[in-house]
Amino acid sequence: SFSYIVIEIPALRYLEADDELLSSREKSWALYSAILCGVLFIVYLTYQYMVSLQMSHKKDRHADIKAGLMESGRYGIKVLIKDVVSDTSKRRTYGTSRLKSPNPEIMRVVEPTFNRNSEVSENGERVLNRSELNVAFRDLGVKKTSEELQNMFAMFDADQSGTVSLEEFAAGVEEYAEIFNESDLDEPTGTNPMKEALQKLSLGTFLVLAFSDPLVDVINAVGTRTGIPNFYLAFLFAPMVTNGSELIASYRFATKKTVESITCSLQQLYGAGTMNNTMTLGVFLILVWWKDLYWDFNAEAVCILFIEWIMVVMSFKKTHSCFSACMVLTLYPLCLLGTIVLEDIGLK
């Protein structure tokens, strides 16, 4: 929120100035705020990198990396078993009894997928039911028919309890990979992760550039035909478009109702907010500085700062209730209403 404050203070100071004077007085402040956004963005990336290094021991980090590659479809279950189980004499055939305890490394690799898709049973143990096991296996990059998935569930459910525990899931994954030799379990293609990431980022940037201008034209056209100011239309619909992917992904994680999935959901939302307050705002401020524009968003900025400070307080809560969720949900329309009120009293 500091990036907003840097530009907002001079904007409020020259509130009554004409457009030309306002542009000249705010130009340097827009640059300062843009630089601050860049610095904060780099600090955020550095912090995330340092956290990733300190998350766990090296062995656990390898398990996390394998889990991510498996879920992206570039690291088959069969390859996992090949890396973990070096003694081929221990391989089993279909129908034989499982090992008494699953391989610890396999358990670490599949545990994130298990936690995201499992639910807590009445006795407090986290388990997978039939439908959740299907989703978990799709997350691991394995696509099966309904009949095949039913047979897999029967194979995984060693104690015939009707649910699958983490130990059963890990042992079942190991047994499945050792039994079946199918095309979806082939060796990884060896794709360069950095190259693939750059390709996807480039594609995403191209799509943003291709659709941003038509989106603005649509909002302008709707505003002209309905008589509704463009700002209010953009306030309602633009966030749904620009942050729609984060919203859908966070909702999907949150529906699992586990500590890990809720944590992942909130982290993704906080990350999206940080990106909006640093990189996105920084790009806009660079345009303000470069094109000799002026900051005419005082009411909006004041409301945004107010909402962000409320969310900072909420982020320190250890327990979130349905009431607190409803309070957060009302902040969106309250921000719009606050902007209308502030503009009506002359904060422009």
C-alpha cells in the first residue's frame, strides 16, 4: 500500500490545480512511486525465493519438486518408482500383498496431492473417498475410465474400509506404477523447465496485449449504451477478468477444507494482491510519468488503502469464521460505494 501513498499525498496536495499544473507537479512523484513498486516487487520475489529454500530439507525439496512435475504431467508415476526403488527384486505382481509400510519418499511425493483432495473423517483421520481418489489421480497426470478407477479404488483400499488413508494411497501408487506399463507413465520428455516457463509467460503476455484493448472498447460501449460511468463497469467486471484464474484456483483449493489447501488458497490470493500493488501499479505509474498524465484516482486510492489495511488486520487472525468471511465479502461493494461518496463530496 506504500506505493499508493507516495503518489496520493502530492495528488491530494494539488487537488484544486488545473490539469496542466497537476501533471507537471505529479510527474516526478509518479516516477518515485513506480520505482518503489519495482523495488517492492523485487523484494517480494526475493522473499518467496528465500522461503522456498528454507521450507524443508533437501530431500523433502526433491520430493516437492517431483510432486509438482507429476501433477504437471512431465514426471510419470512409473519414473518415480524407478528413481525410488532401486532393487528391482522387490517389485511385486498384481494381487500380492503390499509392503507393511509404504516407501517414505513416495509418501512425501504424493502427500501434497493427497492433502489437497482428502477430507477429515469422523475419527479425525484424513482419507480419500472414491470420487476424491479419482480427482487425486487426475492431478497426478493419470487419466482412466470410470470402470478402471473403480478397480483402482478397490486395489488401494487394503482394509476394505470404504476410504483410502495416506499410507494406503502411497502404497497403492507404488503398486500401480509397478504393475501397469502404459503410455501415460512414459519417461519424461526432458523439457527444459526454464524454456517452458518463458514460453508460457510469452504466450500470456501476448494474450494480454491482444485482448486488453478490445476489453476496454467493450466496457466503453456498454457504458455508452447504458449510461453507466465506465469506472463503475470496470470496477465490477475488470477484476473478474484479470484475476479470474486466481479466483477459480483458490476456490478449488478452498473446497478441499484442509489446512494445506486453505493455506495454498490464501497464499495465492495474497500473492495476487501483492502483484497488483507492485508490478501492475508500477506499469500504470510509468505510463502516467511517460505520457505526462496526472493522477485522478484520489477517491479510488483512498478506498483501496482503507480496504487493504482492513485485510492486513484480517491476515493476522489465526481462525476465520463464517462471520469474518461475510465481512470480507462486503468490502467489495463497500469499496465501490465509498468511491461514489468520496467523489460526490469533491475528492477528485
